[in-house]
Amino acid sequence: NHCLFRQVPAGEFDDNSIARLESAKQLLAKLHYVSIKDFRNILSDRQRAEDPIWSPYKPVFGLDVGTLCTVIMDLTRGELHLRLGTDSAAGFGIYRL
């Protein structure tokens, strides 16, 4: 996820980004081999209430900030897996690269 807003002070989301990265590292450390399904699960994680990896929209500085989309690239198979937004019913579309 990337947040580029001129109205938001630089570095405002650093703590959130670092916490989400640490969550991903902890989940990855439990795996010996990482499949696309594993990546989907990691990038869908919401265990940390304050800083979930798959972040629902919440107001910050008068803006709704959250996960815009989730993208996973399988370069071996030439596939891009894309899920828009934060709706838990939304699935991943698969696109050929």
C-alpha cells in the first residue's frame, strides 16, 4: 500500500507501515515454501486491530485511508493476481502478463 497525499505530513504513516511489514515477516517466517495461496493469506491478514495488513478504510486527516488493492505477481506462471479494496467477499482476479 502506498499513501501519497500532499495534505498529510511526511512520515505520518511510518509506524503503521512498519507494523504491517513486521506482521508479514512473522507470517512468512512460519513457512518453508511460499505459494500464491500463502501470499493471499498473508496479504489478507487482519490479526492486528490497529495495523492490519489488509486495512479497512478509516478517516485520517479528513481522508479515507486503507488498502486500495492487493497485487501478487507470479512471474513463473506469468500471472498477476488482483483484488480491489477491502471487501472480504471480493476475490482475486487473475490476469495473464
